[in-house]
Amino acid sequence: MLPPMPPVSAAFGQPAFGGMQQPNGLPFPQPGEQNKATMASLAPPMQNGQPAQLLNQSVSSTAYGQQATVMNAPGLHPPASSATAQNGVQSPQMSTVTAFPGAPPMFTGLQATEPGKMQPQVPSSATFPPMDFPSAANPGSVNASVAPSNNTFLPGLASLGVSSSAVRSSATMPSGTISGTYPPPTSTLARNPAASHPTVPSMPPNMLSGSVQPNSASFMPGGQPQPATANVLQAGQPVVSSNTSMAHPIPPSSMAPNSQLMVPTSLLGAVPPSAPGVISPSQVMPSSVTQFGPTAPGSATMQGAAPVAPYMMPGNQQPTNVMPGQPPLMSLPSGPMPPNAAGFPPTSGIGMMAQGGANAGKLLPPNMMGCPPVSGVEHMVGTVGSGQTMAMHGIGGVQNAPPRAPGGVAPMAGPPNMMGAPTSAIQQQKPRLDPNLMPSAVQVIDEDRSTRSGPFPTGYPTAEFPPLTTTEYIAQDQGNCNPKFMRTTLYAAPASSDVLKNSQLPFTVAVAPFAPLHPSEMRPPIVDLLELGPIRCHRCKAYMCPYMEFQDGGRRFKCPFCLASTAVEEAYFAHLDHNGRRTDIQQRVEQYLGSYEFVATKPYCKNGIRPKEPAFIFMLDVSYTAVHCGLVSVFCKNIRQMLDKLPRDTGEPKSSLRVGFATYDHTIHFYNLKSAMGQPQMLVVGDITDVFVPLVDGFLVTVDEAETAIQSLLTEIETMFAETRITETMLGPVIEAGLDALKCADRAGKLFIFHTNLPIVEAPGKLKNRDDRKLLGTDKERGVLQPAIDYYGKLGEECVKSGCAVDLFLFPNAFVDVASLSPVCTISGGSLYKYHYFEVQKDGERFLADLAHDISREIAFDVMMRVRTSTGLRPTGFFGSFFMDNSTDMEFGAMDSDKAVHVEIRHDDRLPEGNAYIQSASLFTSCSGQRRLRIHNMALPVSSDYNQLYRVADSHCLVSFLFKQAESMVREKSPKEVRDSVTSRCAQMLATYREKCSEQAPLGQLILPECLKLLPLYGSCIIRNDAISGGSDVTVDDRAWMMQLVASLRIEDTMLLLYPNVFPISDLTLDQPTDEIAFPASVRASYDNLSAEKAYVIYNGLMMFIWIGLGVAQQWVQDVFNANSVTHLNTENHTVPERDNAHSRAVRRVLERINMGRARRMKLFVIRQQDALEAWMKRFLVEDRSSNMPSYVDYLCNIHREIRSLLT
């Protein structure tokens, strides 16, 4: 029980921030000093002249800079608490308050009821007497309230959250204040064991419990309340991070002129992550989420909500008071945003604002500067007056502030003509919302990078929630696999199908078994048990993993997947120690790592025969088009150098792969590279209806043994076909011939086919021109997006069965029917590249970069993958580039490091308490011909708590799955049905969260979980992507190519394709070529964020633009492009010339780093502001409205309408 509260002090302290001073010039109190400031509290309700019984008071806190939790502080009425009746009166049920030592509490706007007295705004379910403000004429205590729907912070730092976990007691507390010292006395502290925070690793350990006093709000002389602070940044003010609730000052040099005020999640009703001894996880969800709008005033019982940050969305909710430093609340309209709508009229003066209603004609106190911005948290939009909408212009000056912006008294809820009621002229205006106030992908990505880059322990016994795929981290395998290999949409397994169905969250795993790793990360070690072979469960055939439990002294092990017990082979036996672990566990990586490889034995090989080394076969089109576009020449001049970088197994000095060469037009030419004459021999196959391979020995060779013959052959090919006049080509027989060559050699491998025209020769696989781009975007588009014939699909199946993949490089000048050709690549596990209107000068470098990467990247051949799950779960849906001959196994002719698959998981039965397990096993042939198994393991906690499911949702994995699922529906449904399906799925997920986790909020609020607050943005990006909604403005071939590409993309490539990266480059310099360069901060993908005085790079993994504003410095244009001015820039030449100056070096280094390690070299376009190509480039600025797609803000409104419809 806390002691009685002393009178309010006149001194008000704030946290220490590096020697900063308070607005009154006094230094902030340091840790350990007596905190003389007090926190005004709510005068308790009276019953028969006596104070009503209030709540149990218990205070817990943490060390300075960590989250402090004040539970059930007497008289404090925080947001989203509840008022319940006791003994016939209303008594506020206290809730959790998250604060920092020295931070001021939060107050609502106050309305004068009589001289010297102010009436706090409170919910209609509780009434409180007027409170007296201390002054020279009226000394005494302050009785103030915090309205349950209000959230803000004052200069300094204050962070308030909510939890309805109060416990009543019979104590009676008078009004007053709480005071104390910081840090608390040692005798009152209880230190918990040091450990990383379970949800936010950046949170400091050693949470402390004790009594700590936040500061009181300061009041101006004469008994007047402190004026509201402005939504304007001030150098040196502290910044609050919503993820960690840590404070740090912004140095003056880092202040951006257009920085915007952000309301922290923790100030908008967020509950801090739980810590032992502070709050029970069952009481408070240990994460923050994002919510639109305040809690509903006027409710008799408003239970503490799950942690949310309010954003007010369409609806006629009455506004609540807005506190100093808080952006105004407003509402999104129910319809689309009107473009370029007029904003509110300017205020009546700097720091002054005229108000309508009761305060019409009166001037309010001037704004106070210094309210700090907050990183990582989005903003609020709410209702003004009677359902009126307005834009939030809290940045850049008071003149643009709406009537409810800081600097003016917040309007009170009530009928018109009361204080803050909008005038009729204002009511008629409906300006659009500021898109910059919506949740930002750039901000989320930057925050994750700043807090989660570096080492990442994968966790044990269950997998840790991983960083975003856009964050560079170094995974440390602790028994769960590296997230680069396998991620899941939910890092908690739903306990039952009902929980999963009700949540509407997809439960899938994304598996990229051969994903590239950071140089500091450990590759999966190889385990060779000789003839014993991989250790497996005798029932479900799961492979040995860290979750196997050894029993009976080590003689048996229990499988976590099927719970069966299996006897341990004598050669694998080891005794157990006193902890039940094997004594040889340090020598058994399969028992303590999440990823590893087993060397397979003969039973894992086809026909019981160990495989030979795989082979690459290069098959080059030598028709007239291929020769005259420069393809034949550029290939022959460069392929020899690339062969030196063929992939090889770890520890091998040279690659063991074989290579072979063939050319074709209307016949096929094979080349013998082992000729006794020392020169290659050409053998021509003219029978293209029944293709055969004229030679076996001599066709596939190692590079070293036939180096001279290969170089001679490449020279002869360029000369031999230089004068060809053959224009017609074929493709089907070429693939058949390459496949037959691998079969005859009894090798797995890959075919690299370089093709130019539509195959119209009378031969298997002949196609007709069916180009009709007018059908795209209509219900009839399926006719041109589906294969015209099933020949190439069946050919792909034959390739898979022989361990052969097909990579197709297309160089068309006209329609080539990608939709019909692509199945041979998709089914076999290959790739498809397309270079429309190929020109060596413009596209040669890009083609060579793609080919070099394709040849050199890590690859596995003749792959079979299976995903196993715990009893009660089973894989049901499969998305990617592969072939399935049954319901469990995915087969690939080859699988490389740039490909991934998604596997959807569903329930067969309710899961038992504990953990659920997932294991991916890929059987493959290595580059040296060794048969191996690569195993990846993951364990997830089982949960039926919806809060937990939404808290551990991996947004990138989830969005990637939605994208691939939408792509799979394109060939079966109309474009509108696909778009509606994506929108509906997004709305259902958010509606379920609203229903299950924050049901007390009114429908006018759009509530977004923290982990999924960007779901509407990414949903908008999915439906506007060319793979899903490409209309007549793209070609049929481009649309089909995009669809084929999306199916096998890894998550990081998918996210970049959906949301391009944009950042300025005109200020970058590189004095020396050896210097390092740092990328500038990215901006949102919207044209409004491009400054005409700068140049930007915009890229999405396939396309790259250098956009040059008309006002960019002339010297920069001269240095980079050798042009006298922007207007003299030759935008037809989409290249950056090599020039020896700081600006040129910087731009070229940036472009080089962007393309480094990517699966595909991006096509570069140099675009000047207001050029004709600018309209096409704007399609990649995905937050803006396009020709037939809504803007991000409009789509957010659509999502909210859908949610409201689902909930009503």
C-alpha cells in the first residue's frame, strides 16, 4: 500500500538526456536524485460524503531507460481502462501504466467551469468534482484525470499503456499525489535473472521492481494549464522507439526539415512486453500493435484492450481530447479519397488558432516547441466534429495545422457550437488524408535493421521470431534452422483447426534449402555415417534431429513427429549423461544443430547405383535473328571465361561438372570435343520428328580436358553461321535432344537454351501466333495466359524424372508465346530469362551477368523434397516451380540457391500442449556426384491464444505466400476475382484480430496488429503487380514471364518486387575508388517524395530507374552523364558512363552494390522529370494511384469498409 499522497510540488522534473535542459532552463533530474515532481491524480468519487473504495495499489518499475510499469496507481485513469460500479458509485478500474522515471503524466484538455476551477474530461460512466489548480491565491493539490480515450506525451518522455488486471481491495485512498525517489531504495528492489527480452531482443535485461515516481505535468503561473506543445521537431529532443521504449536524443545535425511527428505505439494504448515479476503474460499481450483511433468514450465498462496504437478510420465517432504533442484525430471517409482536395484554412496567426463554437473569436496560447518525434510507430487519423474528415498537417509549421492540431484547445465531444465544433464551412470540405501519415514500409524496414541486424540466435527449444528478410543478420544455429533456409508465417502453431480458421492467418512454411548465406554464417555440416546411413524414425521416416528424445539408457529414441520409439543401431549407440543427453552429443551435429547434411547410401540412389557427376549442356540458336542481334557473337566471346566459375563442392579445387555444346536452327548440331584430330567435329541431326543423340563419348567433357577444343569450337561457331539466312526455328526437338544426351550419359544436369523466335517449324512443340494483349485484364485473359498446348508441360515432367532442369533464355523481337514455353522451365525447376528487342550495346552486359550468375550459383540436381510435420498437422498446399507425382513429394530436375517453395499446413487433429515440429528433407545429387540429404528443422510452441498468433506473424513470409497464391489463381479466375480474393483475405485477417483481440473498440477504428500493420500496403502492391493485374499496357509474353518468375522467388526477392526501394543519389560522392560508400535513407515509393532538386534510384529487383529532377545541380549532371544540363541529357542511352570524378564513382558504386549477388541483373532506365517514360516509371511508385488501381490510402479505406462489413 502506498503512503498518502503529499501536495503537488511546483517543481517539475524530466528524464536526463545528455545534459539537456527543461523548457524552464532547469536541468533534468539525474538517476538517483529525489524526484520532487508529483503526479496529479483523480479525485475519487464520493459516496455519502466519503471517498468511495478505490483499487489495490501496487507499483512496479524498471531501471532508467527501460520500461517501467505502474500497476493500479490510485486515482490514475489511463486510456482504455474501465469504470465499474461499486457500492452504488462509479469507481475507475485502474490499469497498467508504462512510464519512465521522471516522465510527466498525461492529462486531457481542461475546460473552465468557474474561476479557479477546471473540470477534467472523463468518460460518461464516471463523474468527478471540479478540481482546484494551485496558485498563490488558491494553494492546494491538483485533481486531474487522464481520459480513457486520450493518448499523448509532453516534452521529455511519457509512455502509457493499458492492462485491465487490477485487483480490488477494501482500502480507501484520498486524492493526492504519488512521489518517490529514483532509483528506488535497494531494499524495495527485486532483481530478476539477466536474460534477453523474450520478444524484443534489444530490451535491456534485469527488470527491476520497486516504486518509482513519474513527474507531474507542469502548470503555468496563475493556475493555468501548460499550453499544448506543437507537432514540430526541435533539435536535441529525445526520440521514443515504440519497439523498445528506449530514449535517445536526436543530434541537431540529424534533423530533417520535413521530419514528421509520430505518435508512439506505447502512448496509444500499448502494453509493454512482459517481464518476470511485472505483468503476467496471461494478463497482457507482450507486444505492441497498431490501432486506429481512441477507445470509445461513454462506455460503462471499457476493458483493457490488447496493445494497440489507435488510428481513427471511417465512422462518426466523436472526438476526444488531443494532448500536447499528439497528432490530431480524424476519420477516413467511407468513399475514395478525392484527389488534391483543398485543405483547411490557415490559422489566424503564428502560434494562435481561432476556434468556432464556444471559443469563436478567442485566441489560444501560443504553441510550445520541443515535442519529440517517435520512430517506428504510425499515426492516427480520427473524426473531427460531426464525422468531418481532414488531413493531418502537423509538420512544417502551425499555419497548416487543422483546428485540432496541437497549439489549439482540443475540441470536446458534444453538440455543435460547443468548444471545438467545426464551422459549417469547414464541414463541407473533405480533403484527402496525407499518405505520409499511413504505416510506412520504409520506416518499419529501417527500424528492424537498426534493432535486429547482426548476430541472431535461432533459439532452442523453439524457434525465435526472426528479423525481417530486408535486415542483414548473421544466424547462429542453436537447434532451429537459419531463417534463410526455412521461415514460417506463424512462429506459434495454432492448437486446432478452429483456431487457425477463426484467425484466417495462413499457416505455411517457406523453404529455400540451398539459400545463400552470409560469409560469417556456418554452412550445414556434412554427416557421413558410412554404411549405416541416415538415422531415421522407423515409423514416419523422420530424420535424426535435436528434438529426438533418447530413452532406455540411450538404446531407443522417441520421435517428436509421430511419437514412436525406435531402437538405436549398435554402431550409433552412446550412453546418456545425468541430464539424459548422449555423451557424444558434441560429435553429433545432427543432435544439436537445426541444419545439416547426411551422406546418402545406395538405397537413396536411383536403381541402387551411385550417380555420376552432373553436366551442363549449352544449346545455342544460330538462326538469322540470333546472329544479327549479336547473341551468337556475345555468347561465343564470353562463355569460356564463365566456365572457370562452374559450381563445385566444398573442398574441391575444381568443378567436377561436365559441359557440352550444341547449336540449332531447323536442324540440330552436336559437337565432339574429344576428336583424335584435336579439332571439334560437328554431327548434324536432321530428323527432328524422332531426335536421337549421334554420340555419347566426347559430347560431355570437363573444361580442363577439352579446353583447347572448346575455345576452337566457340571461334568456329561465330564464323560458321555468320552468313546464315535461316529464319525459322524449332524448340521442342532441341530440348528432347539435350534430355536424351543426359539420359545416354546417365547423368543429371541442366540445359541452357538460348532461343529467339516463335517455334514454327513443323516439329514437335510447334506454336502459332495467338498474341492478343487486348484480352489482358478481362475475363478472357485466361485464354492467352494458359499454354496453347500441353507438349512443353509433359516435356518438363520427363526432364524431372531424369534429373534434368531447363533454363530458357529468350531474345524475341515479337510474340514468342512464353505462356506455352514456360511450363518446361517451371515444372523442371529451371529459370526463364527474357530480353525483348535484344541489343548487345544495351542488353549485352545484363545478359552476361545473368548467365554468369546462373552458371556459378550453388545448385543441386535431381532433387526430391518432403516436408514433415508433427502428428495433427500435414502439408496440403504447395507453391513453387516443381513437379509432384504424389501428394507429399516435390521433385525438381535441379534446384538452385535463388529458389524457394511455400508449403501450406493444415490440421488433422488438435495439437497437444507443448511444441509442434517441422522438418524439411531434400534428397539431391551434389556437383561432385554425391547423393546427400539436406535437413532443416524447426520447433514452434503450440498456442490457442489469438493475441500470440498475431504477435508472432511473419509479415514477409505471409505476404510472399499471398502473392504466390494469387499467382496460382490467375489462370483459373478472372482478374477481379483474384484481386477481390486478396483483399478479402487481408480484411478477414484484420477483422479477426479486431474481433478476437480488441473487440471493445468501436467500428470507426481500424486496428492493425503491429506485425501486420503493413498488410494493407502489401495487399495493395499484390493486386497491382503485373503478374496479377497486368492489363493491355503490358505484352502477353511479359505477363506470362512475370507469372512464371513469381512462382519460385525467395521471400526477400518477392518483397522487393512488391515494394521497390527508392533513395536519393545526387548527394553521394566517392573520392577514392577504394573508399566505402553508405547508402542514404530510403524514401517512400510515392512521387510526392521525389524532390525536383535531386536524382533518385528506384529498383524492384527486375527494373532500375535513375530519375533526375529538373532542378538537380548542373555539376552533378556534368560529372555523371557528361551533359551540360538536365535538358541536354540523352535519355535514350540508358547507361552510366565511366568517368573519373567523385560523383560518377559514387553512382556507379551504388548501382554495382545494388546488383551484387542478385539472381538477375536489373534493366536500367535513365529518366528525366517530365519525360514520356516517366508515366511508365510512376507505375513502380506503388503508394500512388495508377491508371486502374487505387492508391495506398484508398486501398486502406477499402480494407476498412470490408472489415466493418465482416464485423456487422
